[in-house]
Amino acid sequence: MGKAERTRQFIIEQAAPIFNRKGVAGTSISDILKATRLAKGGVYGNFASKEEIVMEVFDYIAEEERQQLMKITATAKTSAGKFEALFEYYATFPKNQRVAGGCPMLNFGVEADDTNPGLKKKVSELVLYYQSRIAKMVQYGKDNGEFKPDWDEKKFAVRMFTMLEGAILVSSVLGHNKQMLVVLDALREEMKHHSL
């Protein structure tokens, strides 16, 4: 990685938690300048606009989250074990987050909904990615004889994803994870119902 690439990556990494916490509209270039300690030319010499920074920041955060979740599930040998590892992770979310500021899909998705079609597309792709990963984990369990073959993995993936996202939002607003724990128990019960 050359100096220009390293500077660009540094800006993205420093800007990521700011955008994730303050949002796109709430983050100013001066916030980024303060975090990076660069002059305006140092930022604009690497990015054409704030919009370009936002898109790169989202990609960076999304990849960090993907890597985190893959790491969490990697050591479990069974599908049920992989789900339990995820449930334990979400029970303490966002304390264990790689990029501070809460769930990037919620944070960026709400803002991008009506104002930024490019960002909305990226968030949509990430949502579908996570749902497909959940569905694959169920299918893996069905293939290995852990789960009943008639369990609809696609419907469960939508349910699990939306329940977790809703619980993240409510936990963030209320400042505690009681609702998250209820959601996790409900997901465990559904898994138990479909287990062999």
C-alpha cells in the first residue's frame, strides 16, 4: 500500500465511527479534519467529496462487521453452535462492536432511505447478505441432521434479521438490553422447535 492509499485508508478508519455515531447529515468535514488532524487539502486530495467518503466508510464498516460475524461463528462446529455464538454476541451488542456507533445498517439505512439512492443500495445489499448467511446456517444444520428438513430457512432468516435489528434499535434507545434478551430467547425457542 502506497502513501496515498495509506492516507485514504486512515481517513476512512478515522471517519467511520463519526459517521456511524453522528450520521451522514450530522458529520461535517471539520469533524473529519479534527479526527484525522489533516488539513482540508489532505482530505480533499484523497476524496472528491463528502459523499465519496460516506460510501467508502460504509463499505469499510460493512466489511468490518462481516469479518467480525464470520470470526464469531468460525470456531463452532455445528449450526446450532454458530447460532448460539451469534446470540451471545448480540446479547452484549454494541459493546463488542469493531466500529463504534451502533448498527451501521440502522444508522446509514434510515438516513439513506429517501436521500441517497447509492447508499440505500449498499445498505440493501448488506441486509440481503446477512439474511442469506442466516439461511445458509439453517440449511447447513438441515443438511447435517440438526434441524427438521421442513424448516423454512428463508422465512426464518427474515424473522431473525428483523428481530435483531429491531432489538438493537430498542436497546439503543432505552439504554439497556432487556428487549434484546427477550428476542434472543424467542429465536432460541424457534430453533429448539425445529431441532431434531
